[in-house]
Amino acid sequence: MSTELPAVAPEVLAEAVDSLTARLRKKLDAAIESCGAGAAREADGSVTVRFGEDALVTLTPGPEGTVTRPEQAVCSCLLAPRCLHRTAVLGAAPLADAPLEPAPSPEASQPVPAAETQTPVAPAEPEPLRAPPGGQAMVAAGGSPDAGPVRPARSHQAPAVLEAPGAPEPPEPAVSLKPLTAAQTSAAGALWQAAAEALAAGVTAGGAVVQAELLRAAHTARLAGLPGAEAAALRVVRGLRAARERRAGQRLADLTGAFRALLYTTALLAAGSADPALTGTSRRAYTPGGSLQVYGLCREPVLSATGYGGVVTHLLAPDGAHYSVADVRPGGLARARGAGSASVALGGATLDHAGLARGGLRIVGATVSPDGRLGAGRSVRATPLRGTPWTGQPAAALFARPAAEAVAGQLADAPDAPGSPETPGAPALLGCDVTVVGAAGEHLVVRELREDAPLLRLLPAHPHPELPHTENLRRLASYPGLALRVLGRPDLDRAATLRPLAVGPVPGEQYTLRLPEEWLGRADLGYDRLQGAHFPAGSTKPVPAPVAAPDLPDPLSDSPLWRTRRLLETGIAGGRRAVAEAARADGPPAAYGPLRRAGLTAAAELATALATEADRRPRDAFGRLSDPSADGYARAWLAAATHLAAAERLLIAASWAATR
């Protein structure tokens, strides 16, 4: 698919597909596959795609670089705008993110309520699971043992009052949730039905028409005031596209998680749950944060699937609160690579992001979003400070806690948060001191420098070949025995896996990195390139001979739960029919016997129920389906997926603490 096509608003594509006749819809997927290669950018900024000699489609994006109105996509053929050419080009273009509503500045208005100040994101799965529209409750037998109330996010504002030690904590004020309107529950129910149909179709049959139904229902949900549900639906549509196009790095596990989050969210919303974590919000507002003093930790390049690129610089306050400064704009890879040395637009500070990552700021009149993002309001004033090394406070505290404890806390607080620097629910950064063992496939295997420490896997934070993450990890793998101080983000979907953002030397170790003094003891793996001079030479400690890293046991793959995972992913890849055929071929009693023998009775029962429901296609006397709805299948799939996610979280937490 050509990257020259501008992003298209989901509602524009959904409207175009809806205008096609049934005959043209059957040809749409083939037309999409063949139209992207001929895209050409004109001098006026528009993009044209030619179909033979009689049809020319022209996309004219707006100032933001996206097509947001139907009249911005025109075709020269006689059937336009209800033509196959125009719709195929819109379907070949990437999907644009939902626009953020402008938030009033703190100095111009009163602080915005917390329920209106978040970025639209797919919410995490709350507990307990209720009934979807027209269905029974989907409570998995032997459900998640770590179910509990949703914990509020840590505030990033400075405390207004310092209480005396031992003073009792004031009671939390009661929060009154506004009930959902009839329009919101109806929109959530419609999105549930569209998601259920897409799940039943799977990747093989989930073409442009199925995706358009999801996009139409998602747009209706946004208009009804459910931006979180819309964000979850967009994630599913992008996953379906990536899977059908067989893009590099696409995993069925990611699409499985996207479907689980969408079905979970819409089921609860359709049942009337008014939790703000489910409804989501469509603006990021910045509230007054007072005076702050922050120090740089590292830089992280950002590269999105919708053509945005930039950098996020992570900061830390003396009290341990995490903050960040982001510079993300349209521009893709070139923007992500160049933003690492771009100027910081914050209170007139004369720093670039490279300097801020190794420096600090004293900010007066700070504005802070709920996820710790620092704003650049008119009243903000910032003064550069001298940076502190990782060996000093406040950064040293990040490396004092064992990694297993830090990950266990994150799994408890955010059990199903997708990892993304642009997502408020992304896993928090953690630090640890490790020694390099060697390379094992795509992993860099290391061991934490403490007694009875497990082997950990390091994966590139961003696998794009033009970014230096992968190259830096390969160079580190060629120095077995090297001691490293690593700062990264744990991958909560993989066993004992860390995605490092920066590395540095370990204090007191001889065989460790030798970084330039101006780097202040750390290298940003997404921007700095490690060279031979940065590694020890002539050290008093001999360099160990290169050895192959051991085969790492994977508790997720070794557990009998892989049978449930395979059944769920079979449904994602091939749809309902593939699940039914797999169950008939293997036989549920034989396939799920190992689950029962391992004590995973609930998983076996849920998998059996899913296989039975997938094969249940009742017909009347004339051979017609008497119950064509995919509602029951979606409920059975979601119950099994929810139970599997809870069980895998426990295995992942154990993998960080297990000694190997």
C-alpha cells in the first residue's frame, strides 16, 4: 500500500462504502489492492490515482494533512461520487485518528473536570464483566483472581498542603456518575453488533465492507459521546488491515487483544455502565501544576501508523513523579528522526530534546495533563537546570527496586494496558542493572544483577530498521558479560520482556560501557548509536568468550493454555467457521483434556463452550439459518479471551520472578 496517500477520516470512508451498490461492494477489496501503487503527489499538495484513461481520483487533504470531508475526494468518472474508484482509493489510504477537541487553557477558564480531560484511547478492561445487549452475563468460571476496583491514576500536581506524619487520610469524596443516555446505550449496542459480526467474519472475510460497518458504528458512538469505544474500534480496523496486508510485525495476538478490548467495552456500555474509563473523553486539558523541578531521563522516538512522527522526552521530579514533553506532528519517519534534536517549545527554554534528556528544567506556572504531559501555556516559564546522572537522585530510585516487584505493581494497577508512549495507560518506565548473556533469535538475553535473578529478554522499543534500536541491541549482544544499566518499558504481553529506551554503565563495574562525558552516563537507544569506542577495551576483567544464549523457557508457550490461545486466534484469522472446523477435526474432549489434567478446568470449559457455539448453526425446515446473529458466538469468545488474559497476566508476573 502506498505511503503517499493521505490519511482519511473513518466517517468519510464509511459513507463512501455505504453508497456503493451490492455489485460494486463485491469488487471493492480487489480494487483496493490494486490502486495504491499508482498514487502521485501534485504540486498543489493533492494526491491523484489514475484508473485507466477515463477515471482519475484526486484527494485534497486539509491543513492537517488528512481528508476529513467527502468533497475532498473526487473522481472524474460518470458514476462519481458513488463509484468504485473513489471508494477504493479511500479504502487504500490509512485511517486518520479522531480529532482532539480543543481544551481551554488554565489561565483562560476554570479547570476542566477530570472526566473531560483525557485523550481518546481504548480503555482497559474493568471488572466485573456484565451482560451485552440481549445476552446473558459473561462471567468466566474461575475468573480473574486479581479482579478488583479500578485504581485512580497518580496525580502529577504538587500537593497543596503538607500533612503531619500519622495524620488520618481524609475520606474520598463520593463520585456521582452521570448515567448513560439512551443514545449512548443504543450506539454501544450497535457497535457491539458490528464488532460481533467482524469477529465472526475473521481476517479472511473481514474486508472493506465489514470494516466500514465497524467504522460507521464507531462514528455513531463518538457522536453519542463515547470516544473510548470509537478508539477501540479504530484499533480493530487497523489490525484487520495489517493482517490482511500481511504487514511485517503484525501479530494475531495484538488483534486478539484489540477485539477483546472492543467487545468488553461495548458490552459494559450497552449494559448501562457509566464508568469514565469506559466512555473515554475527547480532549486533553492541562490544569495548573504550580512550580516544578524536573530532570531528564531519556528520549523516545514516536512513529505512528497514521503518518505522525516525533519524540517524547521522559522527565522525573524529585518526589518520583513522572512527566514528559512531547513533540509529535505529521511527518512520519523523517519527523521522528529529526525531532530528537529539535527545540523544546516550553516556556521559552533554550534547550533541545537532546539537551533536556540529559538536563533539567525549573518550571513556573506549569500546566500538566492527567497523564503527566507538560503543556506550553502562555504563562509557563522554564529555566534550564544542570542534569543529574542516573547514579544520583531522583533517577537512582528507579534502579533500586527489583524489576519483578515493579512489574508486579504495574500488572496490578494496569492489567491490560497497551504499551505506547502516546497512550496514558502505557506501562511505566522501570530500571534495572543487568549483565549480557547473548543473543537468542530476535531477543537480547540478559540477567539481572542480583541473587536468584531470572533471565530477561530485551526487544527493540521500535523495530523500524531506520531507527537505531535494533542495531544497538545487536552490538550489545556481541559483548557477553557486559554490565548494563537499562531503562525501559516492560512488555506486559510477553514473558519477562523489557523494551529498553536507554542504557548506561553500571556503577562500580569494570566491564561496562564507556560513554562520552557529555552523554551524562546514558545513551538513548532510539537516537544515539553505540560505537566500538563506547565498549570496554583492555579492561582488567577479561572479555568472556562469546557463547550462545540458552533457550529461554516461555511460560506462556509451555502452559497448556496455548490450546485456548490457538482457538481464539484461529477465530480471529478464519472467523467462526474456522473455529467450528478446528473443533470438529480435533474433538473438544481430546483437545482440552490437557487443560483439565493441569487443573485449568475453567479454561477447558470455556474453550469447549466456544467450540460448541461456533458450530451451532440451527436451520429451519427449508435449510435457512434460524439464528444468523453472531451475538452468542461473540459472548462465548469474549468469555474465553477474558479468562485467558487473566491467567496469562499471572504467568507473566511469575516469569519476572522465576529463577532460571
